[in-house]
Amino acid sequence: MRPRAEKSKVINAGNHLMGIPGNLTSGTEPSRSSELEKLGFRLTGFRDWPVVRALHTLAGLGFRSVELSLDHPELDPETLTGEQITRVQAALADYRLRLSAVAYHPVSDCVDTAFRRQKRALAVAREFGASALVAGGVASARDSQGTAGLKALEDLVLAAEGAGLTVALEPAPDTVLDGMYEFANLARRLAGLPVSLTLNLGHVALTEGESPEVIEEWCSFITQVHVHDVIRPDPTHLLPGDGHLDLLRPIQKLRECGYTGDLTLDLYDIAAAPDEWAARAMERCRGLFG
């Protein structure tokens, strides 16, 4: 991980790069209750459940959108069929769930495998009708210098341009795309290409400190937002209210800056009882926004 002092180089970088407008309008600040209509959930926590059952459960709990994580066994980008895609699309329609994004995070993959699977994930995202693929870098342990992993992300963005999609990169601690410093450098090299930012409020709190500053500088790039709490410096994804973060503050800043997209709950280590965790997450969000 880079020294803390280097992170200051990121300030104002976002203002000098052309972002992807995405889910942006002129600054607005909707009521707290309206945020409940924007709540989504990442499917990765339901990786041991059948996809359709998971979608039915999330809709029943009151979630309005879902991020399809291709690390789910039924959604493996290298084996997924057109028939399976049609079935999932039908379930989304039946349960009135928006598809907020399609995602593939190759944290445990080697660089070559990650690129191959993420490139296939672009095709899957397009087949689902998504406009973007949420993607991250491989673990730092897989590429200690980070050079190959970042080059693979550059190549992924170039492939996305040919497919008519955007790559919504998500910085994450202990990956080759560790934080906003790495994202800023990559975005400079990819200026004019279809790259945007998936802002994870927990990750930003760990690597940058003050998320409202990051939001203000990079608002034109933000097309997806992941929400969870953390206890610094532990990167474990926690329920809202179980960590150190005042989540309402950055969310209000997002709306003031014109972000109109969904807020996607990102809880991944919940496979033993994902329905219970999702229910508790919804309860916490109702308390936060009610």
C-alpha cells in the first residue's frame, strides 16, 4: 500500500479529467425516505442460494435493485448460457427489481485468469442489458508490483469500448487498485475512454479518510455506489451502524453533487444466512433514512 502522504496527490485530480456522466444530474438532495426506493443489494452474499430464490427474497424484503455478481456459481461468466440469462431477466421483471449493475471481482485470480474472465463478463453484462461492468483488480499478493494487474484493467477498458460498455472500476484495499491514488493514475492514462468509478464508502473511509472530499472531487466519475460500514483499519464489510462511519453524511454529499443512482448494500461474508443479514441491513437502512 502506498504511503499516506502520497494520497494528497489525488486532490483535485478528478476536476482535470473528463468523467462519464452516468447517474448524474444537477445537484439535488432528496428526502431521506426517498433513499429507500434507491436501495439495492449485491448478490455475492447469496452465492450459495439459487439466483431466482435470492431475487425473490430481496424483493420481499423491500430492496428495489440488485447487482448481479458473476462470482455466483450460477452466473459464472465462462459457463453462463443464454437460457440462464433469460430466466434471471424474467425473475427481475417478475419481482420488479432493477438491475443496477453486473459485476466481476477477480480478487483471488491470477492476472491472466482475471482478464480472461472479466473480458467474458463484458459480454455477459451486455447480454443482460447493463451499461457497465463493475470490476476491480487482483489481490496485491497476486501481483506485488501491480504493473500487470493495472495493465489488464487498461486492456479491459479498451475491450469495453469496442463492446459499447463502461467499466466502473472499484478501488479496494490490498488489491492492485488499492485506492483513489491508483484510480487517478489509471484514469489519466485512460482519459476519453469508457471508465467510471464505483465508489465504495467503506473502502474510501479506509484508504482516503474523508469520503465527502473524494465525492466532491470525483462526482463526475461516480456511476455506482456500494454501502457498508467498517471499523478502521479492518476492511471487513459490516452492517450500517456496526462500525465507525456516519454513512448519512457521504450519501447526502452524493445527492448534493447530483448522483441519482442506487445505493447498493455490499455484504459478502454472509453466506450462512444471507436472508437474515439482508433483512437486518434493510432494517438498519430504514432507521437511517426513515
